Amino acid sequence: MFRFLKKLSPRKNTASGAASDRGILVFENTSEVIQAEKRLKGLGFPIAVKGPPPEIQKGCDLVIEFPLMEKLTIERHLEAAGLHPLAVVPVTAPLLEPVSLFHTKDYGRYLMVRAANMKITVDKESLRIVNISGGGCPDVPYLADRLVGQSLGEAPQPREIGHTLCGYALQLAYEELCRRCSP
């Protein structure tokens, strides 16, 4: 499936003539993405978890976008951690662009952030969580029960109480909401 990606040459920036400076790491499953993200962020790499480009999308998965100049160092760190990406792909064309996981909707008094399929909504005045929805994982009702009614500052972080892709996506939405609501 990914063989064709390795044959592509780096995209040229028409303004500067420079090759693409970003790549994506494609993993077998979401658990590996989460482990790789934790490891690479812990080492200080400027990475971002995103949705896979449509060309390589295969379901409920994620990719890690990284600076292409760090490719060899990142591969060494992942190898040391026992993490083996299926592919390391330069972003060479618009079809290979990773997709942002975040969508925000302002409903006046309420602000909703969606990450992947999980949504979290807060009252902008009190910063109380008023709704958790989306996903299909078994821990979504539990996450909603624990978070709804709490303020962003009081609520446990979803990663502390959830253990599925939905819990991970909710953590990303929670963090984005905290960024948007902080003074």
C-alpha cells in the first residue's frame, strides 16, 4: 500500500525552490502513534498528531507530522523505543498533506472543539463542560459522566481516565479548548 509513496520526489516550493520540509510517520495502529508522540514530544521534537492524508487513510488512524530534517534522529529514537513506523513519508504533494484534527464551532455562549470524532463543549462564561459527544469507544459514557459539569480547571484530563482512541481524541480536544479559553 505504501510502496508508491517512497518513489515520490520531494515537493519543490515554487517561491523558493526548496524541497518540502515536513514528513509524516505512518503507524500500524493508534496505540503506536500515541506512544511515538509521547516519546518524541518528551525529547523535545516539534511534532503534531494529525489525521492521515486521504491517499493513505485506512480507518480510525492518525499520523505524526515532523520536521523532515530530523528524520534520521527521530527514526533512531523510535527504534530504541521499539516503535516501527510502516512508512516515513515526505509531504510531497497536496494529496499527502496531513489533515488537521481540530474543528471549532462558536455557538455564542458555548464553544465546541472537535478532535477526530470526539467533541467537547464548554460554557464560555463559566468554563464548565456542558457536553461530551462522539466516538464509539466503550469509555465515552464514562468520560462524559466524569467531565460534564466540571470546569476546565477542575476536570480530570481525559488521558488520566480514558484508555481508548476516543479518550485520546478527547484529550486533544480538551487541550485545544484549554488553549482557546486561556487568558
